[in-house]
Amino acid sequence: MQLIAKKIKELGYELPGVSVPVASYIPAVRIGNLIYTSGSLPIKDGKLIYTGKIGEGFNSEQYGYKASELCILNALSVINDLAGLDNVKQIIKLTGFVNSSDTFTGQPKVINGASDLLVKIFEDRGKHARSAVGAVSLPLGASVELELIVEITC
């Protein structure tokens, strides 16, 4: 078993299979030792799990934090499929989009779900630059969408 996949499991998470793209794109592009992922949504077993605007009704920062964790697991599954997670040298950049109500300003706390999980998994190699952006809407009504730029060793 791969070391990083084993660590993900020990942390109580599951690395999903690569989701089928919902439009005309590929899940990731590799340029030399860099991988750029397409936007990952909070999809599990082909179903969108976290929907709606964060900051409205029951959709709190904690709801968004969990959505962020699921998005990052989906992005990692793409990287695993393309190059293997054990070959990740550094998580370089995480860009997070949060489907936000007009008055919600906690986007950084929502995207912390992904950032915190990356550091738990990769330790210092998981520390990264980041943007957390509020959005009026996201594809399929998702609450969160994430993109990664990752450096690999091979």
C-alpha cells in the first residue's frame, strides 16, 4: 500500500476514485514536475454531497469545512491517478471558491478544511500558498470548489 494512501486511511478518510468530469475538461494537466488540477467539487460516489450557499440556513462554516475536506480528497485522487501521492514533493497552491451568501465573509475558515487536511497528510510538504474566494454560485450548486498546483518528484 502506498504510504500517503495509508496515512489518509489512518486519519479516518477515504481516497475516492477519480470523479468523471461534469463538462468538457480533463481532471488534471501535468507540465514537467507540476500538476494542475481542474476544480474539484464535493462529490462522493458520483453524488454531489454539499450544496447551497455557505452562510445561509444550516450551511455554516463547519458545513463548508467538511465540503472542503471532501473536495481536497477528490483532488488528491486525481493526483494519485496521474503520478502517485507518494511522489508529491510539495503542495504549492490551493485555490478555493466558496458559494457564499451576500454577507458571508468566512471563506478562509471554510477553505481551512482543505488546508488543514493537506498538512495532516503531507506535514511540511502540505504547507502551501492559498486563495479563498467568495462566489455567487458554483457548478451544479456546489458549496465549495478547489484547485491545486502540486510539485512531484518524478
